[in-house]
Amino acid sequence: MNNQYIVALEIGSSKVVGAIAEKTAAGFLSVKHLQEERHLNSVRYGIVQNVENIKNSINRILKNLEGMVDGRVTQVYMGVSGRSLHSIMSEVKRSVGTTEPITKELVDRIIKDATSTPIRNHETVDVVPRAYYVDKVETLNPVGQFGSSIKIDVNLIVTKQALMLNLNRLMTFGIPVKDYIVTPLAVGKHILSDSDRSLGCMLVDMGAETTTVAIYKNNALIYLNTLPLGGRNLTRDVMNGKGVLEETAENVKKNINNPLDPNNVSNVVIEGVSAREAANYISARTGEIIANINQQLANAGVSPDGIQSIVLIGGSAHLGGLQQKMAEDIKIKVRMGQNPPELNILNGEINRMEYIEIFSLLAEAAEMIEDGETCLELNRYEDDLVFEGTNARNVEPAKPTKPAAERKPKSPKAEKKSRWKAWGDKLSRLMSEDDETVEDDQ
């Protein structure tokens, strides 16, 4: 089997990222090509506002990726995230016969039934099983068991219909979306360990304008919510408080070692702004965001004692002192997330934590893609002359030759003459094609 190529897109509030991963027949997964375009105000809180701007960004990103690998993108996997993304707990019950064991097909149908009830102004983008019960007794896996009833608790992952509508509008230039992947679910699956999901973990993805919180316990996702707060709130507080441009406020924020400890910030001036005064704004808003993150535990019905760790990711997660401040306020151990271990990043320039989301999408898509499928067709060449692709020239099929036993051996003189004749014919064809090209240009 030939190597498969996976192309994924991730749209955030501050940038659009696209990347290509290569999957070998042995399952080896690697990535070395990534492109991004930063934008301002085309996406608000993770929801595309200016479809044309983002569509053009995606088109340029895919064209650049095609140039990097000398190929043509045929389909993409797209991440789903944004302010309205959250989970809704639901349950589905079904009476079953006691003479036959419960099958995987039956379980899949029951889970699918959970999406049959429409949710006003929302679209269900995924269904995640939370717990299984056979005859009211909880079980890890009902397949193969006998019983008169089965109940499945699920989390419906939903988002506003407008978000999905605009995502669909982005790909009107001929490249289809192979599948949509819920970004925080892909991240949780590929960067958290089995012990994280079993013992209790809160995954916090702090972006520019949103912070997504996913809570896992007993090997299941039990809660997902997206807060309309992120790193840009800190920047705007400095911008509004000190009367400076957003770019200046952002630079000030990034150049304070630990803005969450204002009393110990040096009283220096950065681009005309007092670092200590800026730190006061940043610290106050960060405290509010951490308090909202902590509240998600109560909303999920989970006590802090039931969570063993917090894993922090996202572009705004690298704010100086954030990891320590969050651990102090929530009283739970906090660590920074790492890129998916199954993905080999071959380009050191892109091996950065800010790309965890796109790398997780690639890892998830690599599991979803079917054997023999690919998202990218490489350009192929024959004799360095003929290109097989979107601009390929028609090539006449070779004429059938006689079996070797029927062909008479040529004399050395005849063979030499035949070789010279072949080169002469080839040169004539090339010159003819050049003449035709000149005439066409005229």
C-alpha cells in the first residue's frame, strides 16, 4: 500500500493553520509541512465572521502546502471549535431480547439514536459515550453481555448552527471537507495519558478569545464547555487602561516576565507603558479567567478532589506565571501539555506547543482515514517530460510488442542505428512542441 497523506485545517480566533502528515503502510506518522496565516477580527470567539477573508486564507495555505510537496490537495479534515461548543448530557434506553448477546452494531445504533432529538439553534457534531448499563448495572463494555435492557449515558457535543454553516461556506473552491473533527476531543484523546483520563483530568485550552475546558474521569469525557475569555482580554485591558494601540499592549504583555505578580514586577517602561501598571490589569483579568475555569468543575458536578491534574495548552497558556497561578488558585497540580507522541515532527521550526491543536487533528484524522484513501495526490513525472496531474499532457499508450520469442535479434549495426533514430525522433517531437508553444503564445 502506498503512503497516505492527511491534510488538516484548524481555524482559531487569531490564525488559520494547515498541515500535512504522511502515514506509511506500517502506521508511521510524520509531519514536516505546516502553513499559517494570522488575522484580526475575521474570526470572533472561534466563529468565522468574514467568510471571504478566511476562505482566501485557506486557499493560500493549501496552495503553499501543495508547492511544498509538489502535489494537489483533494480533500481536508477540518477542526471544529469556538464559543458555542459545549456538551449536553443525555441518555438512551432500549429493551433487548434476552436470548441473544448485545452486539456492537446494536450499541452503535443506540448511540446514534441519541442525536435524533433536535436541539434548538444547535447542531450535534459528535456523540461521546459516558457510561453503559445493562439491566441497571454499570459496565465498562456491554458488548457480549445478556440482559433485558440497556442504557447508555452520552455527551452530545453541540455547537451553534451558524458556526457549522460558515465552516461549510469556506470550502466552495472545489476541495471538499472529508470530515469534521471536534478539536478539543482530538486533543484530549492524543495528548492526555490513560491515567489522566482515568484518575481525573481537566484539559484547559486557553486561546486568544476563548478558553475550552474538557473534564475527564473514569476513562470518559464528562464535561465540555467553551468560555468567551482568552489572552486577548488581557491585551485589551492594557490597551483600554493605558490608551495605547492593541499591538503595543500585546508587546507589553509579552515582555513582562511574570505579569501575574505585579508587586514584584520591575517598575520599567515598555513602549511608553509602565510594566507594573500593565501587570495590574493583566493579573486582575487572569484571576477572573481562572475563577471561571474553576467554576466548570462545579458545573460538571465534580469536586476538586476528584481531579488529579490540569493540563494547560493554547497560545495564551504561555503567559508568564500562569501555570503557577492556576495551581495556587484551584489547588490542583498543573502541567503544560505536549505534542501527540505518535506524531513525529520532522521540521524543528514547527515543533512548537502552539500547534498542539493542528497536530492532534492530524493524529485523529490518521486513525479515521480508510485504507487506500489520501488527501493529497503527488505529481508524477515520466522521463522528466510528461506530468500526470491537473495540467497533464495526453500521452498515447504504448503499442503492443511481439513476444520475445517472435522478435528477430538485431545486428549491432542495426541496434546502433535504431538508437540514433529514436533520439532523433524524440528531439524532433520536443522541437515541434516548442514551436507549437510559441505559436500559441502569439
